[in-house]
Amino acid sequence: MATENDFYRLQEQLKAGDAALAAGDFTNRLPGLLEVLGHPDAKFRDNLGWSTLSKYFRSAYCPAAVRSKILDLLLSNEFLFYKICDGETVDSVKRSFSILTIADILGGDLKYGALIESSRLRLVAYELCRYLDLEKDWRGHSEAIGWIHALAHSGDAFWALASHPSLEQNERVHCLTKLLSHIEKRGQNVFQWQEDYRLARALSVLLERIPEDFARNLIEQKYESSLLFRMPAIQNILTTFRCVYLEMHWSGSKRIDLMESLKKIIY
């Protein structure tokens, strides 16, 4: 396991623009550094470990090939699916912060050329959707281990994925329907840790990038008022779509008909 000094050193290298951060001597150490994502101490994991790795993966010092390699590692049973059948345990943070780091890697790739190919993004979409089906720990915060926040972190990853120009339309549609289906299942747990906003960012991008008629028909059919008001998850659906509407409004969306459909749902 990496130490605090390893991450303080990485912070110094990032500030100095150290070219060694792109060399094999450093990048070969990344799998070991990534183990901090599962550390039970919130201060070490969040404030030092993950936040420093996030800056690296989103920086120009991280080679594109390294982002792709680490992305594959994070999608594995050692990270995103680590002990996923065990439910609410301390190991949940490793899965949750893995999905947040996937968002960082995709964000870095978007910033520096969007070089990750569509075939790998197809795998990312498949595995993120599979994760939603398998994860059992949807706690926002724990007094013992700090932020878990798996659903909000999932929203961040889907947001970055949806924003990537190489993601194919079929995958965007699949991600949209999977996210909506998952929200509909969350009726017993009202969103209280910004899950609605973080999911809405992903949904708003997906709705902007698939055919408008398809998106509008899907929304109108799924959330027609006689159906919506019988759904146990109505509160989460309404708060999430209010955030979607605001995201589209603030971004200056030209999808007027779709926004009118959303307005009928949220008012």
C-alpha cells in the first residue's frame, strides 16, 4: 500500500511539471498507488490519495496509453467489482472510488484529444451498466469510513462517458435507459446527497446527444402522469428531472420540444 509521502511527492511533481510522471518508472507504480481507493481512512483516501490521482489523470503529464491501461484495470474485479457481492462493507469504498477515478480518466482523455477508441468506450458503458445492476451498497456517507457515494460517483462516470465524442449512439441509448431504470428502483431511498444532480448531469448530456424525437417519446411514455404518480420512486424521479431541466436550460439547449416534455413532468 502506498504511503502518504508517496502522494505528497506526487503533488510536488505535479506542481513542478516533472516530466518523469510520463515515464515508465512512475506509471508502472500506478496500480499500487490506486490501492488507496480502498483505504478505510477517509482523509487519506479522499483528501490526499484520490484527489492527487485525479489531478494526475486529468493532467497533460498522464500519457494517453496509460489512461487506457489504467481504465482497463479499474474495470476489473480488483477495483470496480471488488467484493461486489458482499454488500455494505468497508470494501465498498474501493468500488465507489474506482468509478469516480474512471470519470477522472475519461475527463482527462476528453481534455487532451479524446483518444480513447469507441470499442473501449463500448466496454466502459457495458461495465458501468453492469455495475449498477450488481452494486448493493448505495449509502451516501458513513460515520466510520466517510463518503461512499456510489450513486453520485456513478453519475460522474456516466457524465464523462456520455460527453465523449467516440461513444456510439446505441451505447448512449443503452446508458440512458439503464440510468432511468435504476432511478425508478430507488424509491425506498430518497436522494439526499446530491445524487439527483450528479445523475442529472449525465442524463442531460445523453438527452442532448441522442435523436430528440426518440428522447422525447421515451420520456413521455415512461413518465405519463397516470404512471408517474403510481411509482414508488416519484420523488427521486421528479427531483432528478428538475435538475435535468435546469442543466439543459443553463447550457442553452435548443431542444425546445424535449424541454417542454420535461416541464410537463416536473410541474
